[in-house]
Amino acid sequence: LQNIVSKHSSQFRGNAQHDALEFLLWLLDRMHEDLGAASPAQQTRVPEEVGGPCQGGRTPWLRWDVHTGSSLTCPHCLKQSNTFDPFLCISLPIPLRQTRALNVTLVLQCERQRFVRVGLAVPLLGTVAELREMVAREGRIPPEQVILAEVSPRGFLRSLGDTEELGAAGEGAPLYAFQPPPACRAGTAPLSSHDWLAAGYLRSPDWLGATWGAGVSPLSRVSPTVLRFGPPLVLREERGVSWEQLQQSILAQLRALIRGEVRAQGAGALFRIRLAGGSAPCTYLSPQDPRPLCHPAVDRALQLSGTGGPPHVKLTVEWDMSTKERLFGNIQEEVVQDAESVRLQQQAHQQQHSCTLDECFQLYTKEEQVPGTPS
């Protein structure tokens, strides 16, 4: 084959390495010439049927002239400009997968299916706002009530705002979507005086005999062996609650997990509360503060909670080992039920991506916005 081709084209002579695409273009060009000149009758009919004279001394082949042309439309005046340039072949793009599988654990308020992990096909170039809409449809709740946060085995990492890109969402830690409790109960203050408090529960080593101090707790060092146990929860409290009221609200959320008798030996003796997501690396709320949620660190954490969902702060409740064992036994991380969508999305995205020739043509002929030059 190489010897025959080299007789008709000097560029392919010799034993050097030759470009395959260049050979195919040359071969198509010769085929068009020979097929166009094969029939004297076709030589006279084709220019009339196509509506144009022979170009460059060659007889145009009908299929060559059919596969030509492009169209530009001005987005301002809508004027359309059509051009017809003949070409022998086109390079078709291959459609790539535009989504990835992402598992999100829903923390819902309904008792029947409170914790469930769902699988979603999220766009690669989307934003968190799109993810919030998808989660809202899965949980059948309004999008503005969805709190998205990454929760690792050591506690909360960050909340997700609507303007963030989806590329890194859920890669640093498992992603949770919290549904807040009912907006307002009878006899309570209006919605504006409340904040969402997503609380995670961790076990901590011995407190080393340290005591609480005024303001921020001096226990600022967190052991690297601290691990989360039980499910992350969300509760709603007024900013003006006392430490005792906040502690009772947290215990009420954990009532189903508590096995032993709750015996508090004074304010703040059961656990410590650490604020996550603030500007300071490690901030503890003080039981001596008459209104611990009015601390300036809480205000800064609210500002950093992200746009799109309800304003909230993330609290980590730390227990000493003996209290944890007495009240909760050997409970570990929560057991979450996987919806069927988790398996389906993983299976769909693990399969080899395939496409048809028609899909390649559809992508090639898809309209695109061409940036204009400034006037």
C-alpha cells in the first residue's frame, strides 16, 4: 500500500514516519476527484444541480458541496450571515460525561425516614445553588430551608454557599443536607430572632481535670483522637437562651440515644460546646455566660455560614470518655440507610461512557456564543 501511494504522492515516499490524518485527507481528495470525473453526464449535471461552477479546475462532487456552510446571527440586531466554504472532512468532538455521582445524607424532620443517603448526578461545572435544588426535590422541602455542610469523622468542616462551584463539594468530607425544624411554635418569638444550630456530637479523652473559666473556655486543645459518634442533628434556639436551656435542648435531641441516667453535677458538667466555622481556630462557649449564643464569635460564624440556606452556626458537643460510656455505651457513627439512587448513580458513572455518531454531530453543530469585539 505504501509503495502504491508513494507513486501518486511524493510526500509519502521513503521509509520515514508519515501523518495518518494527512494521508486520509489526501485520499479523500483523490476520491472526490475521481468520483466527480467518473461520469461525463455527471460532470454536466452536478454544477447545475448544486448551483455553482467547478472550483479550482476540479469537478465538484455533489456530497462535497452538500456538507458545507456556516451561519452567524448577531445577538443584538438578529441579522444572519451565511457562508458556504467547501471542506473535505470534519473533526467531530466526542461528548464527555457532564455529571458525577455525589452522595448526600439527608437529615430530615420526619420520623419515618429521618436519616437517608441519596445518590445524585450533579453537573461538573454547576454551582451549589443547583445542588440545593436537587436536594430539595429529593427531600420534598423548599430549597431555602436546606443547610448543606461537610461533616467529617472529627466534626464539621464547612457550610456550602450557593455561589460556590460544585467541583470540590463533598470531596473533603461526606456531605449532609439538614432540614430545619418548624419555623415557629405558638407563643415563641418570630423567625428573625432564631438561628439554626447544627450540632455534632464527639467523644473526647479525659478533660485533664481542667475547670471552666470566664468567657471562652481555656480547654482550647482538641485531642487528635476525638471522633464523632451518633448522628449530626439540627435544633432551633433563640439567641438569648441560657447555658442550662441550651444543654437541655441538646439532651432532648439525644433522648433516643441516651441509655443511662443523666446526672449533671453543675452547669456545663456534662459536656463542652465548641463553635465550628468561626474566625478563631477553636472557640468554646462558656456555661458562666448568661447568654452564650450572643458571643461575638457566634456573630462572626453566622456571617460565614454561606448564602442560600438559613443562617446557622455549627456546634460540636464534646464529652469526656466516662460520661460518654455511661450515657451512650459503645455507640459509634450513625447508621444511614442508602436509597436505591446511591447504587444506581455509582453503577451509571462507573460504566464506560459511550456515544453515537449522531451525538457527535449534534455537539459539533450546537450553537455557541462567540464573544464579540468591543466597539
